[in-house]
Amino acid sequence: GNVPCEQDINESLNNIPGMYRYGYFKSEDNGEYTFGFKHTLSTIRWHLDVSGTELEGRKLHSVEIKIMRGTKEIPVCGDFTFNAETGDYRAGENTSNLVTLNFDGQPYVDNAITFYSTMFPSVKKGDYMYFTVNNCHIKYCDKT
């Protein structure tokens, strides 16, 4: 599979780029079978609040998210393989620690916006997430 390192974002849960799921058997009752689905990777709900920043009231162009563990780049997008029997994934050779989230229609952001994306489940406590929020005229950077 592939988690795109550039993802076109909208505010819908129905169209999340790179969202993979796999089915599994849950139960059988008198010939009726029940199956469930699990997420293969991490589906992330982001909440971006630009209140009090230079971006307030402007069109949002993109958000770049870079993941580091000390000086090591942590891959969060790109090629991967998946084992449907065990539920395990393995990052491939063509990966990146930088995801760019592009916003369809470049919405104006007055206060806050919530959106969704997909990444490898490789981020751990203590990792650094570097955010760069862009519109056509301003680049606002923050390290969290």
C-alpha cells in the first residue's frame, strides 16, 4: 500500500487519504456471519486553532508536519506492506517523515478547523512534531 505524503484534505470522515482497513471474522449465529473492520494505520483527527495568529481570517493553503526523534527522521508516509493475518504493517523503502496536507478550496479560517489525515503508527511519546501552516502570503511555524 501507500500513504500519500501529499494528502488533499477535506472536513469529511468519508474521504480520508490513505485510510486502509481490513476485515476480520467476529461471530457466527445460525448461519449469519458478523465481521468487523480495523484500521491498518493511524487515522488522525487534527484540530488547528489560529486564533490570535497572523493566519486568523485568511485562507488556509497547507499544513506541513515533520516528525523527528532527536536527530532521526521518523517515517510517517510512503510505501508499506501489511499482513492481514497479524494486523502488522512494515514501512517500505520509499518513505518520508514529512506529510503535506493540502486543503481543497483553501477555506478561510476564522478560529479553528478540524480535519483528518492518515500516517504510519510510528510516532511515540517524546517525538517532536514540527508544524508549518501556510497560506499564500504567510508561513507560520511552531514546534510541539
